[in-house]
Amino acid sequence: MQVAQNVGSTLRPTPEMVEIIENVKKFREALETIRDFGEKMKKYADSFGTIDGRSAFKLYDTYGLPHRTDDGDGAREGYRGGREGL
């Protein structure tokens, strides 16, 4: 039992393995940053809620944004468009 403990404590990673380990740590940090950003953006987007019909018409009338874009692309991302007031 003591021999196995001593063997494990004397093994060191090769320089190549140290580089790989560092790159994996950096990659993990990058993924966590992306996840955190996604969560913050989701909270921000959720704060908008539903677009009322009057605002949807103004977006169409002023910028040419068709209401179906709001229903299609926005719906896939969890946004809702209202037809009330159109």
C-alpha cells in the first residue's frame, strides 16, 4: 500500500501534458464565460416581454419589419408578438 502511494506522488506530467492541461483550463473558462453571457442575455431579452400591436405596426410602418418576422424568428428565441391593436 505504501509503495503505491509513493509511486503516485513522484509522477509528474510531461511538459506536453502540462500545456494540454493549461489549454483545457483556458477552454473551460471560455465556455463558462460564454454560458454566463448567454444567461445574462436571456434575462435581458426576457425583460422585453410581448410587443403590443401598435408597436408592431410602428415597426412595420417605420422600418418595414413585417409582423411575421416577429412571430417566426422571435418565437424560436422565446419572444412573443401581440396582434392586439393591429
